Amino acid sequence: MNLITVGMIISLTSKKKWKRSPLLNFGDEKKIIINCKFVDMQKDIYFGMSSRIARWKLNTPFEKWLSQKADTSSFWKRIYLYYYCIFDHKYYVGGAKMAQKAISNHIVARAITDKAALVKDMIYCLHRFGISFQDYCIYDFANNSSLEYRNSFVSDKLRYYYCDILNDPAILPLMTNKYACYQKYKKFYKRDVVGCFKKDDEADFKLFLASHSRFIYKPIGEHSGHGIELVDSEKIDADQFFATKIKTGSFILEELIIQGKETSLMHPQSINSCRVVTFVVNGDVNIMGATWRVGAGDSIKDNAGSGGMYASINPSNGEVETDAISYNGTIYEKHPDTGYRFKGFHLPEWDTALSLVKEMSLYLKGTTLVSWDIAYSNKGWVMVEANDNGDWSIIQSNRKVGKKDMLYLYMDRYFSMKNS
């Protein structure tokens, strides 16, 4: 069957009407349940594509119809992929290469025999659900093809759009500029930070070095821990260091966080931080998920994107509830370096951590959906940074439970109040 024949079928096929189910009560929490068996993302009132990222879906009536056919038929799934191979060929070919790389980096995906079929399924999930290739692997989509399961996750691509429509437009530039964020939230950092943007900032750079023998260097435009360095000011040539770094772009220098002894037990070399995702509705701070990120080896970075591992936290009491996992799919009951068990580990002074998160979440108007990074230090809990579009994979992948139902519950409340 060619695409012309498929087009003729479209004109003869009536479209189903899709509805969202009413609110249901599950224990103490009301959730919105989406009937995923018949879900059509393009008819979802919260579907959208952010202009901040590359186009990942051909959002046309034909694609909409074809996608719902592909959901329940292997034949139509092949047609769906054929459609993208033809009409978005460059993206398709590039995606196939990236999918193969993601497979090679993940131990579970690497063990699957039929790599060609796996790559095609990964491309299908990218265009259908907005799922990145890395997230496909860590959510174990290869072993769970259920539409209900796959559509339950807040996807890599869609979360950009959610942040676009929920956060104030001023929040994005604030939180993508690490120094601007520090200036606004300085009281929560509890440490010195200096920003270097041009050659004229060398005097501020040297003044900072005079007060701090060791510090953290962070490129302003990077994320996931990339480019971060621990620097000993006595072991560098200050003039040469500044000249070299400023050529590569703007950066900040941060006073070193001295980790509290309780959390340093797990891994003393890195600052083991917590990612806490919040959704603010009418002054109420709701926690979407909390994760403890821990470094490994000699690395000072705890980011999963830089080789670290992460475990889920019970946000009500600060207890680590799962084993840790890395982006390559390795599961750790105990930390490989220190031998401390993850599950059951209690983070110290958790009530203080929650108070900090709440205060930060309400500090500026418009921070509706934000990922906060905090760490326990010798000064208590401190802010590490904030992310307008923080990675959600680390709050969904440990238990393999998607957060879309919870997110939509809060979005319903938010827009109901906003439009009332």
C-alpha cells in the first residue's frame, strides 16, 4: 500500500471522539486518568510543540490520523515510520544514528537481538510520544509496548511545551543564566558566586580567587554537569586560566559547597544533591517528585548525565525508597565505592529541606513548574541551582511510573483558577 492509497482511506474513515475520563479518587489523592487505549495526543488539550527545540513531529491532520492507526496495528506503524522517512528524511536518518548510539550506551537495550526493529520502535516513540532515545532506554520501552504505559510518561519533548505555557516568560532566561539566577536567589545559595562574561571581568575574577583557595567553575551555557571543574587556585596561573576560559564563553565561579557529613557518607567526593520538581497552584507548592543524585569514583559531579546515579526519595520524610540507577541502566543496591545501601537511607533535616523548597518556589511569581536542585552542606540545606526545564527522567525511571496523570491534575487546577 502506498501513501496515495493511505490518503484515500483517510477520506473514508470517520474519526472517533476522544474524551478524558472524570476525576477518580485513589486513596487520598485525586488523579486525572486518561483512557490511554484511545488517547490521541493531538486532541489532548495540553498537547503542544515548543519553539525552543527542533521540530520533532509533523503536526498535520494526516499525521494525527496515521498516529492513532499506528497505536494498535503493526502494519500502520510501518506506514507511520514510512511517512516520516519520506517527509522528514533528514531528521529520520539522523535519528536512526542517535538511536543506535543510545542503544550502545544502555545495557538492557544492548542485549536485544533485533537492533533494526528496536531502532524503528525508538523512532516511532520519538514522533508519537516525544520520548527521547535515552528515555526510551531508561523507561524500558523495549520491553513494554503498551500504549497505556508509554503515554503515561511526561516526555522529553512535551515538557518543554508544558514549561512554556505554565511558567512566566521571564523565568526561562533567568534560569538558563546561572549568574542571573544566583543574583535573584542569592539568599538561598549561602555562598559566593561571581559571573565572568567579558575580559573586563578579570578584576572580579581575581578578587574572588583571593578569598577562595578552591572553587567550582561552571560554563553558563552548559547543563547536566558538563564542563564543571573543581579548581585549586594555588595550582593555576590566574591570568592564563581566565584568558583561556573567557575565550570559550561566559562562566561563573562558585564558592565550594562543603557537604554535610551525613550525606558525604554515601560519596564524599561529590556534592550529592536532590532534584525536587514542584508545581505551584494558587500558592500551594505541590511536589511532583524528588530524587537523590550521587556521584561515583573520583568525580565531583553527581549528575546522571556525567556518570552519576540517582534514587527516588519519599518527599514526605526524606527516605530513599529505591535502589539507585545510572543512565546506562546499571542498578545499585549499594554505592560501588562506599558500600552504603541506598534504599532506607534517610536524608538529614528533611523538614528544613522542604521549607527551603517551598520558600524558593514562592519567592518569584511565575515559577509554576520548576526543578530545584538542593544539597545538604555544613551550613544546612542550600540551593544549588534551578531549572525551568529540568530533566524529568530521574523522577520517573526508578519505579518506571510516569507522572503525566499527576501533572495533568495540577494543570487542570492551574488553568481552572487562571481562567476563573
